[in-house]
Amino acid sequence: MAGGAWRVPALPEIVGFDLVRLAAGTWQAQHRHDFHEVHYVVRGRGTLDVGARAVGIGPGSVYLLLPGEPHGGRLVAEDDGEVLWVGVRFPPGVAVARGEPSRPFFPVGVAAAELGAALRALALLLARTARDGAAIAPSESLGPLLRVLAAMVEPVRQLSAAPPRSHRLADQALRRLESSPARPPTLAALAAQLGVSAGHLGESLARATGSTWPDLVAAQRLRLARALLADAALPVREVARRVGLSDSRALARLVRRLTGRSPRDLRG
């Protein structure tokens, strides 16, 4: 072609995708991949562990993990679960949308909306083909997968804009929680401080994180407990007191519910 030819850019590679069914109480040890992995929780509630952080997840949660980022988690004992995962290997230099510092694993705003819609469509497709006992046709999966890729990359430009008010409220609430994890306010008290109703704040938190306020408080207490338990000289009852629980038994129940382990196990 006169004047030269367009250079075709390197394209992302879909490493794999699947809709995984998990039994209640399933625990997965932390592991790593050399590609990006985006998850969508179809049903079930539990805890996502990423490095030293633990965050609550539930139906509709979308979270994005970077290459090499250690992650695992656990479903609560009461709920079976279904989680869709999509693995993508991006070419060097491609920026991928991630959330705000207080909830870095959750895309927000445009990214969350677009990813959620695309992943829901893919999950429904996989569920239907599994129910019918049929193999998924490449032509059927191509559309949702292309939407997932576009949603992971396109919002990078847009995330720098002012986030929706619901996400700003959630971010303020999470910052209050991080500043006082051992003495967190009730949802009603926090809503009053922020000038909104408890129902509105609860909905904002659910949209931004996929979790309820009690689940977020529990996850934050677990993060603090993990850090304190690293000090072998600190009694477990004192760890419980410092994270705002009544005694070591209350701490043991919290840790068991969120990780399936005991405080002494976390101490290593």
C-alpha cells in the first residue's frame, strides 16, 4: 500500500474461562497466575483473600486480579456458590482498569457496569450449555468475551473522572472503617454522619463492593487480626480485644467463618 501499511497491534489472549460450582465452606489456598483474571460471583457469599487483605464478596461481585497477585478465598458454610472466571494475557503496555485504593480489586463506575453485564451474559451462556449437556460454540462465546476485554481496557480513561455519588459514599464509608476497625460505627450511625439514610448507604456499599456493612466490618477485623497474630508474644485474647471483639472465642468464630481456620493456624 502506498505510504506504508498500518501496523496491526498485539491482541489480548483469552487463556481460559469457566463457570465453577463450589460447595458451601469451600476453601482455596492462595495461588498465582501469570495472566489477568477477572471473576464474577453468580451466587454464594464468602471472603476473597488477596495477599494480606481479606474482603467480603457476594452475588454480583466483580473483582480483577493482576498477574502474580496471590489470591484465594472461602465460601461461607451456609451457601453453595458459582463463580465465573476469565483469564486474559494482555500485551505489554496495555493498561487495565482497577478500582480505587480502598477497594483495589473491584473495578468501579463504568468498568463495574460494563464488566458485570458482559460477565453475566457469559455466565448465563455457560449455565445454559451445561444444563443442555452441549458444548459451547465459539461463535456464541465470542461476543461476551469481546465485551469483557473492552470493559477491562476502555474504562481506564474514564475512571479518572469523578465517580458516581454512590461510589463516593462507599469510599467515605470504607475510609471510616479503615481508620477505626476495632470500633466501627453502626450502618445507621455512619449514614447519619454522611448525611444519608442507612438504606441508601447500604445500597451504595452493595453496588460498589458486593458486600453488606457487617461483612465489610468482619473482613476489616480479620485483616487487623492477621497483622496482630503475627506477633507470637501477643495473647489471642488481647488480639480479640484490639479488633473490637469480646473474647478469644468471638475471634475464633470470626476467623473460622471467614477462613475455615483458627487464630492459631493464622499465627503459623
